[in-house]
Amino acid sequence: MFRRATAVLVSPLANGRQASFWLGLLLAGAIAALGLWLAELPRVQGWGLGALTLAIVLGMLAGNSFFPAIAKSTAAGVDFSRSRLLRLGIVLYGFRITFQQIGGVGVAGLVIDAAMVASVFALAASLGPRVFGVDRQTAMLIGAGSAICGAAAVMATEPVVRAPAHKVSVAVATVVVFGTIAMFLYPWLYPHLSMGAHAYGVYAGSTIHEVAQVIVAGNAVGEAAAASAVIEKMLRVMLLAPFLLLLGWALRRGRGKAAATPLAMPWFALGFIAVSGFNSLQLLPADWVETIVRIDTALLAMAMAALGLRTHAGAMRQAGMRPLLLAAALFLFLMAGGWVVNVVVARLFQLAL
């Protein structure tokens, strides 16, 4: 009996891939647990630092210190946390939100997202080759990542534009760099934006690169800001599907070919909406929902820790100056132009800021 139990415990580690998976999960979980513990300390709460912010900061510290030495032995679990657990966390985030809140974002939120996606991508496709000397494929990849949902949009756009791997890496590096800056800069800017928590959340969700970064920037201000930020970001992520279809059609037309274009559907965004709808029915007891929310916070903290582990200072060197300059221009447009778009649309729809 003892031998059988021991074999069950040891067997997952017998394979190198499985060992990397479990050790990576353990590492991300340990960093997340530390972030969750620190977030409960009164002094840390006074600084306005939430568990998700602390988890990604701790992950970045580890990622630029000891993690490279153990990256190979933990990569599978870290990358699983960064991708799959993040998507699961986003789906379960729907238990914090109802359709009544989604209605609060409404058509105006969709108009803001559509305007930002179209303008940012058009700006990237124009400025990249003409002003910054960035090749067309890299410019489109950076534009897609900046306009929609960061690295996920870059990866989804890669088969459409048929870009080689090194251009994808450069584009991902740029959106990671500026998305990380936005994640910490937006909460600092909040008191100076003349916006309430809800309007700030819409602004953050419509202009920050990655879903994870939007969650951190929203939570740093409060629950109301986080809810509207995630809803707005999910609407923006859902625009990835029509964006890819339109881009594929335009490129096929330019190439004179009718070949089908692969489409990456953001199913986790649809899952988020489905869970939000279920939560709106209030079928589960309040204490069950509270437990799910706590589990979700832990999952998101693990995802933040993993994202931090994979955020290296060398990303800026890898990207080079020209792509970084293009990404910086798009970042400034997202901040300044995005604020203008949010204010103008809010006034057109007679919404409070």
C-alpha cells in the first residue's frame, strides 16, 4: 500500500515535462500566496497595493533575478499559469459582475472600443513604415497587440499576416513593455483624469494592452473601476474575431488570393459573458459566490506572478529602437487619444464621467 501511494505521488515527476509543469505551478502559487498575504497587511493596504499588483511585482523581481536559472525546469507550469489560469480566472471573474453592470457600459462602451481598435491599428500601419521605418508585418503585429489585447492579439494576427517568428517576438516584447508601464501609470493618473471610478474603468479597459494589466489597473482604484474595466476589455477582446476576419479579407484582396485565413476565437471572453449572465440570475448562495471569488483571486494572482516571471528587462533590448518607438507612439495615443475618445463618446451618449 505504501509503495503504491508513493508511486502515485512520484509518478507525475518521473517525466521532465510533468516535473516542469508541477514545479512551475508551485513557483507561481508561492509567489501568488506571498502577494495575497502581503495584501492583507494594514501598512500595505495603506499604500493602495492589491494582491494582483503585488503578485506581478514579486514575479517581475523573481523573473529578473533567480528565475532565469530555473526557467527550464519550471517553464511548463509558469506558462500554463500565464495563459490557461489567466483565461480561467477571467471566466470566473464573471461571478463579480452582472448584466446590469454590463448594461452600464452599454453601446457607448462598444463605440469606444471600436473607435480605439480602428484608429490604433490604422495609425500603426501608417506610422510604422512611413515614419519609424518598421516593416509592414511588424507594424501590423504591434498595431494589433496595442489595439486589442496585447500578446494574445499578436499571436492571433501572426498567421493572418504570415510573419516570421522573430517579428512576433519583437511585437510581443513591445506590448509587454508598454502594457506593464500602463498598468502602473494609470492608477497614478486617476486623480488627474476628472473621471469617476466607472468612467476610469472604461478608459482603462479601452486603452490598456493586456487583459491581465487591465485587471491590475482597475483593482488598484477599486471594485467599481475593476468591474467596468474588465467588461470594457472583454468587449474589446471580442472585437478580435471581426478584426481578424476584416484584416484577412483585406490582405487576401491585396494578394489576389482567396485562401482561407485561420481565425483565433477568444472563447474565454464568451465564457466571461456566460458566467456573468448566470451570476445575474442569483441562483447560487452568496457564500458560494464569495468562495468562488476568492478562488478566482488566487488564480489571477498566480497568472500575474507568471506574467511577471516572464517579463524580463531584456525585452526592451530584444525589441530594438524602431519598433519600440512605434509602440511608444501608439502608447501615447492610447493614453491621450483614448481619453479624448472616452470623453467625447460619454458626452454624445450623455453619460456621467
